[in-house]
Amino acid sequence: MFSNKVKDTVSALPPLSAVPAAPPPKRMVRTDCAPSIISGDVTVKGTLESCGDMQIDGRVEGDIRSAGLVIGEKAEIRGEIYAEDLTVRGQVIGRIRARKVQLCATCRVEGDILHEAFAVEAGAFFEGNIRHSDNPLGEEMSERTRKPVPQPVAKPQPVAVAQPVASADPPPAVTPPPAVVAARMSPVATLAPLGSAN
């Protein structure tokens, strides 16, 4: 009923610890509460984070993280945006990383966009680079945790400098060959009056 083939097959597979696991896509868990609203007369300096939806009609100077984000027509954002769903109707100056990005006709975006799905309406202003990614929010974490590799610094080595040798003879004068001098003086083209036959 049971055979040893199953044991042989299982032992032939590499252990799970030897196979690198792909990082799971980082998804924000949406909450069921009402959306947060930053009205037009509010200015925020700092980072905004929400697990739910957010609508910004005011001014934000800092980074924004949200599951769903709507940037209103009169809104001004200066900073990075991380969102699952993003709709831009106002002004954004900074990098955007979102799964779904929609640039509406009234928007003005200056910065790079990393996205999974992208839509743009006629009349939208965008200046920057745009790149598709299967996991735009996951790449953000890997770039942020990546540390720069220190480069070895070379020790300065003494350098021997050659000293000029004094000579009793003056250096010879360099004169171009006669053919070169003649070529410089000869005309390049001969012009003939119009209407005459040559």
C-alpha cells in the first residue's frame, strides 16, 4: 500500500530554508471607519499615516501613507506618497508609490511614479519618470532598508616628480613643411560670375 518512493521524493527536495522565499507583497489593511479629511484651510507639517481612506484638500509638507488616498483640486503635497489606491486632482511635488494611480485632468505632478496600474486623463500635467512594478510598495521597503556598501579608501602613495633637465642648447624652432604652408594660402574654391559657362 505504501512505498518508499514517497520518502525518496521528499528527501530529494532541498530544505525550505535553502530556497529563498519571495517577500510577500506589502498591503495595507483597510479599516471600515470613515475616511479622514484634511480640509482646505489646514496645513500639516510631518508624516500622515492611515490604514483607511484619506482625502486631502489642504496643504501637506511631509510623507503620506494611506490605503486609499484622494488629493483634492486645491490640495498641495510636498513629500512622498505611499498608497494602495491614489487619485490625484491637485498638486504633488515628490515621489509616488502606489498600486493604482489615477491622474485627473486638473492635477499637476512633479516627481517619479512607481505603480502597478496607471491611468491618466487628458489635460493632466506630469513631469518626471514613471515605472511599472508588480510590487511598488514592497520595493519601497527594500530600498529603504538597503545600506550603502562602504568602499575601501586607498592610502595616498608618494609620487616621484620628474625635474626638468637644464640644457645649454635652445630648443629647435618647429616650422611646417612648405606643402602645408602653401595649402594654407591657396584658395579653397574659385567662384565664377553667374551666367558664364565654364
